[in-house]
Amino acid sequence: MIYDVAIIGAGSMGMAAGYYLAKNGKTVALIDSNNPPHSNGSHHGETRIIRHAYGEGDSYVPLALRSQELWYELEQASNRKLFHQTGVLNIGSKESIFLQNVIQSVEKYKLSAEILTAQEINKRWPGYHLPDSLIGCFETNSGVLMSEEAIIAYRDLAIKHGANLYTNSQVQHLNVTNDLTTIELADQHIEAKQLIITAGKGTNQILSLLGYELPLQPVRKTFSWFEAKEEIYHSHTFPAWSYDNAIEIYYGFPSIDGAGIKIGRHDGGYPVQTKETLKAFGTYPEDKQDVTQFIHQYMSADLKHKQGKVCTYTNTPDGNFIIDRLPNYQNVITACGFSGHGFKFSSGVGELLSQMVIHGKSSLDIGYFSLDRF
């Protein structure tokens, strides 16, 4: 059998693309070195924030809004609870470029949001204890995605629409011509007319088989949960949030299903090699110390650390995504370098990738994700 499309890397972006392609009648092979959802990529840890007013630049907003629509559609199609509309509070100093970009996004796209002083934030959500030097922009329609549940939903629906999933399968060799891609696995080979590479931290390992290397740096990251009073920090009453003071960046979640508050530090981290096993949580003192110091300073000193986990960011030099065709390989598309802020867009990116395969172009302008900027 010759597939219409093979996808190497069936995590968030790849699994979503597989679903939208299969739903549109394409024959799809989804190939992954693990068995998604799993803990070796960037989608585990239960939850991810989706923000619409985007501090990383307002060019992301149309994709964020389309992604939100698709998350609602996926909830209906899968009959799973994937989104909690907690709102998202973006916190920063008045001089913060991040917060200025958030406010600019709100104004440009007429998003539902309000600007709050620290005193107003502390009064509305007693779980915060912010100093007067900070302000916030509260997005009412944003919230929290259940990341692993979303992967399962896409996986089940992709298979329902006829996609074939090859798990725990290592790619040994690639042969790409203008008409056909042959993917050699350990015990079989797969042929397809077009190829999508969405392999996360393993992207350069796959691209090396075609003689390519992109400016990607996998980084070890951590996140933690803290015990919390449900009446204060439950998702029904407390928002998801981000914090950027131009020096350090944190993000966090309310307690969902009794899990406790979740918090992580977005900046920093330790570079890792593609095949390197991530060092366990607690290997470095800052794994726990950074988030504990932050949460005690800006929330409550009574919050006690519960558990921590590790994950991976795959960073580009400018922190923006790569979604493009490979030069000299017009039937090969790569989507990578999501730099720790990509999951919320995976529904939209999956749709864009399916459009690039089916129509030769995407419905949204993604020129700012092109390879030629490097």
C-alpha cells in the first residue's frame, strides 16, 4: 500500500494532522518512536494553557482563535472534556514587553479582556498576593487544555477515520523522490506520496537522514504541583496565569480534579541531546526552589510542594515556530521548534498541515514560521 501521507512523530501536532487528513479522506500512516500519549515529549503533565491575547506577538492571534474553535469541535467529536474556561490572567510590570503585546493583541482583535491593578487582582482572587508594581490583563475566554486527553481524542478519531498508527517504531532510513517517500523501520517499510515530520526533539535526527539540520535546541524543563485549598484555587474560581517581568517567566494552573496548583518556569532550562535521557526531577536544586520561591512570594507561603516532573522544550533561536516545506523536497513538510508554547496551537497546526498537503497552501498566513528566516 502507498499512503497519501506519512507522518513521523505522532505527538500533538502529528496526531492532529493525522486526524484532519484522515477525516478528509486521505490514507495516513502515523509513525512514532513511543506510544502516544507518553512522557518522552512535550505533551504530558495533564494540562496546557491556551491564551488568545498573545504576549509573544499578535501575529499568533488568528491561529490561537482558530485553534480554540477546533478544540471545541474536538470536544464534541470525541465526547471528552478537553477545555476548562478558567480565563487566563497575564501578569507583569507596566514596562513588560510581554504584557504590552498582550494588551496590543486585545485591542487589535477586540478580544474579551480587562486590565486590572494588583489590588484588584488580589481582591478578586484571594489566592494572589501581588505587589502594587504589577498589573494584569485577564482574558475571559481563554483557559486550560487537557493535553494528554487531547492526544487520545485525536488518536482515537484518526484511527476511526482509517489512519494506521505505527508505535514504538524507530525510523532507520529515508528515501525521498519527487513522487514517493520510503520510510525504513526496523521490521518493515512504509511508502507514501507526501511526508510530514513532526518529531519534536527528534526532528534533526530524522532530518539528518535527508542531509538537513535545523537550528533547534532541546531543553530539559520541569513543572510542579502544590497542595492547595480547593475553595481558593479550584478551577471554578481561580484562573490560569502567566507572569513575565522581563527577567523571569512563570506560568501556572488552578487546581483541576483535586490535583493542586501546577506551576512551571518558562525561561531557562538545561540543553539536552536528542537521545539523552532526561535527568529526574530534583536533580538540580532549582527544579523545586524556583517555583517554590515564586509561589510563596506571589501567592501563599502555606502552599506545599507536592510533586514535580520533567519535560522537553525544543527551542528555535527566536522562539517562534517552524512550519514549512523543506527546500528541494517540496513533498516534505516539517513542523517543529515550538519552543514551549506550541501545544495550544496543535489543533490549528494540525489543520494547517492537512491543508498544505491537500491544497498546497494553508488558510492562514504562516510566513513568519518559514525556514528562510534562518
